[in-house]
Amino acid sequence: MDSQSVISNLENLLSQGRESALLRFSLGSEYLKLGITWVAVIHLKRALELDPNYSAAWKLLGMAFAEAGILHGALDTYRRGVEVAQRRGDQQAVKEMTVFARRLEKKLSS
């Protein structure tokens, strides 16, 4: 199934009132795949409003900001995501977001 079909199905679920952090995360992920970063950001921010401890949503939101060229926003998002992931014991997410944050720090300091 292509991203457009997936988005259509997910948007249909959303319109039926089935909002959840996972649904918003999934929409954000699919829009990001299509390069529609602003819509991805909106859905990922909403996912985090629904579940502020969603490590994967923090990571994907950081990626969306980075793709949109909002590097300071991406760096802040990764840092906040690392804090959440550390509290949850999600070591893989900690490692990934730490690497992404370091790369952005280098890019911003050059």
C-alpha cells in the first residue's frame, strides 16, 4: 500500500473520532515519507500532546524539523526526547537521538 492510501485510511479513522497518539504518529510518519514536513510536524506534535512519553514521536518530530530546515527546533526536540527516553529506559531511542543531536550541534557550530 502506498503512502497516499495509508494516509487516506488513517485520516478516515481520525475523522471518525479515533484519535490516539499512535494514529497521529502514523500520520506524521507517512506525511514525512512524502516530504510534507509541516503536516508531519502538526501530527507529531499532537501525538506528543496525547502522550508526552512517546519516544519514537520525539525522534520523528526532530527529523521533521530537521528536514524542514528548523535546525534549532530539531536540536531542542532531540534533547527533550532524550530526557523522555532516559526516564522510560528506552536506550535505543536515547542512542539514536543523541547521535542526531550531536550531528546538529556540529552543523550549527560550523
